[in-house]
Amino acid sequence: MDTPTADTDLSSESPSLQVHARHADDVLADLETSLSGLTVDEAAKRLEQYGRNQLPAVAGRHPLLRFLAHFHNALIYFLLAAAIAASLLGHFVDASVIVAVVLVNAVVGFVQEGKAEKALNAIRNLIAPHAHLVREGKHVEVPVDEIVLGDIVSLEAGDRVPADLRLIRASSLRIEEAILTGESVAAEKRVSPAPKEAALGDCHSMAYSGTLVATGQATGVVVATGSDTEIGRISTMLRDVQPLTTPLLQQINRFGTQFTWVTLAVTVVLFAFAVLVRGHVWSEALIAVVALAVAAIPEGLPAVITITLAIGVQRMARRNAAIRQLPAVETLGATSVICSDKTGTLTRNEMTVRRLEASSGRMMVSGSGYVPEGRLTAETAANVEDTRPTDIDSLILAGLLCNDAQLSNTDGEWHVIGDPMEGALVALAIKAGLEPESTRHEWHRLDEIPFDAKHRFMATLNGHASEGARIFVKGAPDELLQLCSLQADGEGSRSLERDAWTARIAEAAAQGERVLGLATKRVPSGTHKLTFADLDDELVFVGLIGFIDPPREEAMAAIKECHSAGIMVKMITGDHAATAAAIARQLGLDDDPHVLTGRELDDIADSDLPDIVTETSVFARTNPEHKLRIVRALQSTGAIVAMTGDGVNDAPSLKQANVGVGMGHKGTDAAKEASQMVLLDDNFASIVAAVNEGRVVYDNIRKVTAWTLPTNGGQVLAVIAAILFNFAMPMSAVQILWINLITGVTLGLSLAFEGAEPNVMQRRPRPAGQGLLTPFLVWRIGLVSFLFLMAVLGIFFYSLGRGDELAMSRTLVVNTIVVLQVFYLFNVRYLHMTSFNWRGVLGTPAVLIAVSMVVFAQLAFTFLPVMHRLFDTRPLGIADGVLIIAIGIAMMIVLEVEKTLVRRTGWLGL
């Protein structure tokens, strides 16, 4: 036997071969194999030529290099510069704290990065360790990694498919392909070729590596192994996707770099000015510029931002969103597009009977999921629930008896044991007043024909003590319409109206429903065997049952909230277009949704895709490449994309998205590891709640920034003024450190606990390119820094003018700055209020505790003898204290008026 040439490509995606669309015999011939399998020698040759059937492990960087990489960041350089400045001033405690912050950040980042690398290895774990093959005509068990092209594989229920197979034989075969297609219902498989243009979920002649056999048995020939399989291609895509830097990190890095250069330039110029122009000795000039650097560097800001993000993580966890990577908290707040899976996220992932179609008319069924509570309501007033037509009762009975599922109630939660659609039929029977166990006992099953993809129906023979024997059939409606010649009509029957039933099927399908047909036939009492021949004549078509996976009510409200917040929601599903469109309408996603299928996406050039995906709200029959293209196209427009997913097929797009959202209940490990956030309840509403918290986190980071930078700015301007105009420093370097230390870890940190402002979800998403410093914040930093400067110089020269010693004047300045920071804190708590208000002065518990701590610390700073020796301070009188508080109140009034004017005029974009 000759070995296939090295360039042979028999994967299902090969445009020239497309094995899913070819006859099995032709595929066997091309692979030069047969039902007897390969010889041992031939298998060994192919193993050496093509390699092992395994996915490549992640080749990660050396742990030390990964750890050191977390120090290569402008923000970290910032912190280290602050530590050096503190050390030069002998403030070793502060330097140690700053270094500790740097180390903690690096350790957290190192651990999170290590977790991310597990995503690819999680995919590798989906491949079973052993497989049952036929080699040299004998059934053998071999390690999965030794499977080669042309091997004949045997599958049974419960097996995980070890490689991509072209099916040769199949009996009652259903395979769960949710990890690849996202569909919750097991796919029916058969041997006949699938259409060439079939999407992956429609390739009924294929079994894909990593999927799970739900029912039946099969034999298939291996057409792809390792990285050439569908799951292997996904692994390759995942490896090639480069992780994105979050908007916040981009902004902080950009801000840190710019701030570093500006600070360096200013300090060099001032040092030269002090030495060359003012004639200061270089050591005194160095101390002055070090004081300037200490005042300028917001050493507490990175730590407070990290804590703000951590608090956001805790809040999101309480709303069923577990954050795996800290920066994702803030990124959620910038989200402008949410791409969501349908099944289980926007819908309940619980099949529910919605309609009953019989000759007598239509009845609608209420209720949701498997909870057996609801009503049957006729379309016509004449047919009320208490007097249901006979054919409707026959329809419900057939659905219950031609059925192997059971419902179970565990701790108030209803679950189905068996097929989801059959479970929905059991719930329907209970809603109709039947007791499943007793009804099945009365109509005991005598024989059955199991469901098989070849005939697409299931049939049972049931006997009743008084009703005799009867056949019940359940299956694909078009198949049953071909088998039947009659339809139920009250107690009797009449000729089948195929066209009318076909129209009803189309109507239900247009509403996004899955449809089953049911039929029955009376047989003589004493019949105990059921054969296909028994279905050849006198089979009576009873009617249709339409199923839906009902939308989550909370998802509808969440989508409405997204629309009000300016966030686009797009559904990306492996389901059919009609079903996806119907669910989109029910959810309120779009009144007239534009649906784009995966096949149509293939025909669109990358250059045209961004405009098209922006206008499209529903994507159907998509594969992993489609999802990845959609996310990248949206990102190319500047959108910040959150993407949900639960299967291996979602992992590449989850990693590509700005925020990948995995599913906690039904999600695969690969999807969770590729995500930055995991939903603990698989609920779309939890994503929107997380977006809300993300916006709050970003607001709080802006508030921390808006508070920290201008308070530091006032000190910087005071130091610069002293150097330029050659007067005594209003504060010593150690006093500047005291201010930054005592207020940064109290007042600044308290802003991390702020709740949501009232209009947080009525605002449009912030632009992706918006810097951390918006025009308003730049204006506010300049204005507040100037007000601080005026207050500092005013109180300093007032004190010197009345004859106070320098130490007393500096004590007044330090206390003035701290009081100004306290009053400014209350002002900055609300940046988005539309009118003058005093809500900010009420304070949260965190704010009030922080203010109390600062007051206590400043009293110690001012009056304790030990603090006098450490910081060269002096005690103040009551009149000075009243004057300082009055200055603080005056500044707050000025800033409240300014904020109101800015917002009312719309100046600076507010």
C-alpha cells in the first residue's frame, strides 16, 4: 500500500476535496485504506511522516523574563523614581512602601499572565487519551496520539471523538458539538454527503475531534489529525491572537511617559536656574529640585488605581461576574459593543413548547423552561382550556409516550434527564393535567423504533387496558408528512392536507421555533412487535409542536439598558438565520434585524467588513474564523468589544476581544482561560451589570486623578515660585512627603469606594482614544493648582508679614493644603451632576472615615512635640484654624460654581 503524498490535504476545509461533501468510498480510496483498517507497519510509517495526533503545547517565556517584563513600564519607572527621591531625603519607610507596591503589581501581573497561558493547554485536554480502531481487520485500543490519516475509528455513546472523521457507518448517531458550533442540541449525523457549502454545524457526514457522542454508534475514517483538525485550527488561531492592552493601561503608560519627560525637563531647568542664576550651591539646589520631584510625582496614584480596580472586582463578583484579569474591570466601562452568544446567555437554554398545531386549530402554551407551570390557550374563544379538542389531547399524549425523558426537581430547580425537547414535552403534559408516570404506566410500552438520522423519527408501540394498542410516532415534520396519508379530525380522521401543514411549519420556523411532527395509528390488541412495515399505511398525522429556547426576561431589560447607554448589542450564533432573527425580535435587539450568515461573511472582503458588521445586529451559522473576523472588524472602527462565549470555538475571539467573557456554568475550560471575565450565572444581564460597575470604576479613577494631580500641582507651583523668585520654600521636602503620604492613602483612597452617579448608564461610551486627562480634567487641574498656589502663597506671606518664624509659616501652609484637599474631595465626588448641588458634602462612610483620620493626623502633626522635632512644626491658635477652614470653604464654593457653569454651557465636552 502506497502512502499518501506529503502534500495531500484531506481536511474537511480543503476547497478542492471537501470530504464532508464526498462519498465515503471515494474518501477511503483517496486515503488508500479500507474498512479493515491500516496495517501496523503502514500506521507506523504514516505516524512518522505526519506526526502525532496532538495539539502543540504552549511555548511560554522563561518565568524570570515574564516576571521582569512587568517592571518595563513607564508607571513603574515613575514609582521607582519616587522611591529614589524618598530615599535621598532619608524617608526610607516611604521608599519601602513604594517598592512594595511595585513588587505586588509585578507578582499579580505575573500570576495572571501564567493563567492566560493555560488556555491552549485547556484545549489539549479535550482530546481523549485512547481510541478504538480497526487495524488489520482487528479491533484494537491505541493511544490517541498514535492515530494517523486513514485509520478506521469506532465510536459509541459517551466517547469523545479522537480526530476529524468522515463517517462511513452511523446508527442513531447524535454528537454534541457545542464546543465547536455553540448549538445546545446534539447534531444528528448520517453517512450521506453534505452539501459542499454546508457550514460546520450542517456537516452531518463528519465527526470532529473533541466533540462528544451523545447517542448511537458509528465508524469513521480519519481525515485530519493534530493541528489540521477543526479544534487544532482553533488552537492555532488562539496562539496567533495577540493580547490587547487595555485602554486604561494605554492611557496610564502614555501619561506616565509624558509626565516623566516633563518632570525631568522642569527639574533640570530649575536646577540650572538655581545654580547659575540664583547662585545656590549645587547641594541646596539638588534638595530643592528633589522637593519638586517629590511634590510632582503622584506616588500614591498607581496604588489607589489598583485598589479601585480591586474594589470593582469585588462589586462585580457580587453581581455574578468574576474578573480574571484586573484591568478588564476598567475596560468594561469603555465597552461600546457587546457581541453575545444566543443560547443560554440571551436565552434560557431550556427548550419550551410554545405552540400546538392540530386540525381543530392552534393553542399557545405559556410558561418558560422546564418548570411545569403554564396554561394552554386557544386562539379562538370557543376553545377554552377546559374543553380542549380531542386532537390536541392526542398530540400531547403522543408527545409524552413517544418519549424517554424525565423531569427532576432538585432544590426547587427543574432539570431534564434526557433530550431537552423531550423534556419540554413532559413539562407540556404536566401543564395539560397529565401525570407522566401514571400515564406511562397505563400506556405501557411494548416495543419501539429508536430515533435514527436515516429515518429521522422515533416510534413506540404502547398498550392500554381499555384503549387497546397504538403506535405513536415523533420526528421531523417533513418526514412524517411523507409517511402519513390521513390527519386527525376530532375522534376520526380525514385526508391529509400536506400543503396546509407545510405552510404551518414554515410559519412556526419563521418565528424561530423548532418543529416536531407527531402521528398515531391504532393496531390490533395483542400486537407486541413494531416494525417499519407497520408505518406504511393508515398512519394518522396528529399535528405539530413548536419549541423555543425562551429569551431571558432579564436579558430583555439589559439590552434596553445597553441601548440607553449607547452600547450596541450583536448576537453571534451558530443557529439558523430564521431562529436567530426571531429571538432578536423577541429580545428587543432589533425590530427588523439584519441577519448575516457565515456563508455570506465569506464573500465579504476585509476592507468592506467594518461598515457591514457595524450595521448588522445578528450573525448566524458562524464558525470560529467568522467570529474572529467580526471582532477584529469592529475593533478596526475604534470600538471596544466585549465578546461572550462558552465553547472551544469561541476561544480565539474571546482572546481577541477587549473583554472576553466566558460562561461559568456551561463554558469549557478553554473558553474560561481565554477570557478576562467569567459569568457565574451565564446571564447576559450580568454583563450589563458588570459594564455598569466598569463605568463606576472608571469614574472613580478619574475622580482619584482629578483629586491627586491638582493637589500635587499646587505644591509643585509653590516650589517653582520659590526657586524662580528666590524666597524661602513654603514647605520642606519632608513636609511635602507627609502631605502626600497622609492624604494619598486616606482621602485619595476613599474615592475608590464611591458609588454610581445617577446617570452612569445614560451616558454614551467614552471614545476609545480618549485620554485619561480629558479637556475638563486638564482645565480642572490647572484651575485647582492655581487656587492652591494662591492660598499657599497668601497664607505663607500673611504669616511672615505678621512676624511669624519660618517654621510657624510652614505649619500654616501644610495645614492649609490639607484642609483644601479635604474640601476639594467633597467637590470632586460628583463630576457629572447637571446643576449646583451639595450632595458631595454628605460623604460616604469611606469619605467620612478618611476625613476623620486626616483630621486626627493633622492635629498630631501640629500639636505633638515629637512631630515638632520630626517635621519642624509649631502649634497653631484657634484664629488660625478658623482662617484655614474659611479658605477651604471659599475654594469649594468657587469650584461648585465653576462646575455648574461648565456643565450648563457644555464647555469642555461636559
